[in-house]
Amino acid sequence: MPDTKPAADPAVRPRPPRKNNPEKTRQDILLAAIHEFAEQGLSGARVDAIAERTSTSKRMIYYYFGSKEQLYLAVLEKLYGDIRATEATLRLDELAPQAAIRRLVEFTFDHHDANVDFIRVASIENIHHGEHIAQSQLIRSMSKSIVTEIAAILARGVDAGVFRAGIDPLDLHLLISSFCFFRVSNRYTFSTIHQVDLGDSQAKARHREMICETVIRYIRA
């Protein structure tokens, strides 16, 4: 009797072949690495765990990034790149000076509040004394943009008579960042010591307005 193959079930569709998308693979690895480094730190993070999160292999991760340390640096560049790229979409140059500063403060507050992994990884890098960021010309170059933007807003405000002269734009950037960063990085210790809930929506709204008003009062003519 001749061999016969069973008829294909028309209801079963063949699985489409996997498309090779190197950029998507790279981004998937980066996103998984962000969570791993945020949770475990640089020393505790495992490439095996990152591979498991992305259903890929250690070999593939090393192919794209070379080493765990280089992957960690790529994570830093992505996190800082994301905030700088979003800041560039705020179109602050189209707003009146005071409105532009307020918009920047609100954005920084909201970004830090919503991106805990950014805060954690930045805190981890501070534990390492910034040695990995020191290797990244990209992060330093990107970060100049926000200081330049603040300087331009301050200059417009001085010309309009609404801001006082002599304010260092880097100092102002530090003032804005410090409050927004601290309330996320220290939320558990601060909340436990003082028995408050920094995640409460009313507390968030109050603190958001407080840092806006603080900055505006500091620079107002």
C-alpha cells in the first residue's frame, strides 16, 4: 500500500517565520536590563536573568553589547537620552518665560515620579561614583541641552523684566532636579520616619505646586 500523508487541516495556519529585527531585539534587551539593574544593582544583576526576561540568550546579549558593564552603560545612555528627548518636545521656546519654567518643573516632577527605574539606576551609578557615566560622551553632550534651554529662558525672562539677572542655569537645573529626585529616591525612608505617604495623590499635587512656586519665587524679579 503506498504511503499517504494525512490531509492538512485547513483550519490550522502555518506559523509565519520569525522576522529578524535587530533594533527591536536590542531595545527589548535594554528594557529588560533596565528592570534588572534597577532591582539588583550593577553587581547583583545577572545576564542570565536579562536573557530570560527577553526569551533570548546570553550569547545574543553579548553580541549586541559586549559585556554586562557595556550593557549597563547603554542602559544609562537610554535613560538619560529618554528624558532629554522628551524635554526637547516641550517647545519651551514658544512659551512665555515664567510659563516655560513652570512647564519644565512640572515635566521633571512628573517624569521622576513615573520613572522609578530611572531614579534607582541613577542612584546606583552614584554608588559607583559616576565612573560609568564618565565614560559616556553622549550623556554629557545630551545633558548640555537642558542647561542651554534654561539659560535661554532665563535670558528671555530678564529681558522681559520678569526674572532677576545673575542666576546660574546649572544651579537652577540642580534645584529643580534635587527636589523631584529626592522625593522618589527617598520616599520609603522619608515616609517611614515621618509616617507620611509620598505616593498619595494629594501629597503629589501639593509637592508639585510647591516646587513650581519655589523655583518661580527664586528667579522672579
